[in-house]
Amino acid sequence: MKTRQKLVIPHEHGAWMMWLVPLAVGLASTSWHPSKPLLVGAVLFAYLASYSLLQSLRYPEQKAGWLRWAAGYGAVAAVFGVPLVLMRPQLLWVALVALVGFAVNAWFASRRNERHLLNDLMAMAGLNLAVVAAYVAGRGYWDKQAWFLWALCLLYFFGTALHVKSLIRERRNRSLKMLAIAYALAVPAVLAIVLQPLLAVAYLPAAVRALAIPQNHGFKAIVLGVIEIICSVWFAVWLIVVYRSFGYL
């Protein structure tokens, strides 16, 4: 991908959903605070800056161009981030935790080994921290509920990674498809038994699509993407409804 285009925007819809959905859950599950608009801007431009930095590692021959984009996006993120941290100092710790995940992603990118499952997991864990950040913006602190929301998001998006990988990159890997189905079914089942049946409902569309879509599906990538977006929106809306209805999870 070249850096001469007018605007550098990541095209991976999955990565967008991995921070937009948690961010929406965290924002909608907590009370209003002036730091929330700043958080949206900071997270957006930090994501764009991190993407550009990773691209500079993937394409070293275009490193200078990608670094310019990273610097520009990073500067805008700082415009939002500095007053944000002054309002909610604990967000600095969330950012530091996110940097750990980004460091792992950078290591894999520099070695052209980004398809490694550990890299996917660390990327998801970092992007899903948006729910903790939004929770802190709304309440001024984090507690076990914030990290529980993060864990629920990570459980969901890890399943999407398995599912999509089994249909696209590893569509001849029957074992991975079976693992994706088993995971999609096990998560709501365990949640229903161990925690709350209501939580399991958030994961049901993902379980249905894992069962319904075969590896030799014949769908275009955009169709698979739309299905993932629908399932992710359902997941977000359901978590928000449950949290706002009961005040806890």
C-alpha cells in the first residue's frame, strides 16, 4: 500500500470494530462527562497513528512516508489526549497498558509474522481496552466491572478472529473451522451456566453464523464483513441494554 494517497485510513473493518464496539459499550454504560468527546478523538487518532507506525514496519521502503502520517495523527491524538488525561488521570495507565500490546504487535510486524494467533490476541486485547478507557472517562476510575466488560469484549472478538480466519486465510483447515464452531458455542454455554443467561444472548448471533457458514461458502469478503458487523452491533447493543438495565454485570 502506498502512502501518496490523500488520506491514510485502515481498510480492515475487523480492527475498526474491535475498538469501536468496546468504546460504544463503555460510553453508553456510564454517565455523561466532558472527557468523553475528547476520548473519542484521542482513541480514533491514536488508532490511526498506531496503524501508520505498523505500516512503516511492514513496508520499510516507504518508512518515511508512513512515519509522517504517524506523526501527524499522533499530534492530533495529543491535542485530544492532553486535556483528557488532565481530566481523567487514570486514563494514562490505560494508555500504558495499551502500549504493551502495541509493542508486541510491532515486534510481529517487524518480523513479517502478523498472522500469528498471539499477535491477533494481543491486538484485540489492546483495541478492546477502549471499553476500560470509556468506563474511566464516565466514572473517573476503573474497577472490576470495567475489566469484566473488557474480558467480555475479548471473548467475543477472539471468536470472530477464529471464525474469519477459518473462512478466509485458513479455509482449507477443517480443524480450525471446528475449533471456531466449538468456541462460538462454548462461550454462551459457559456464560449461561456460570454467570448470567442474559450475557449469553450477546454471543448467540455469532454462534449461529459460525454454524451456518461453511468453509466452502462462496460469499464475497464484503458479505462476510457485513455479517460480522451485524453480529458485533448486536453484541454491543445487548451488553449496553443489560448493563443499563441492571447497573452491573
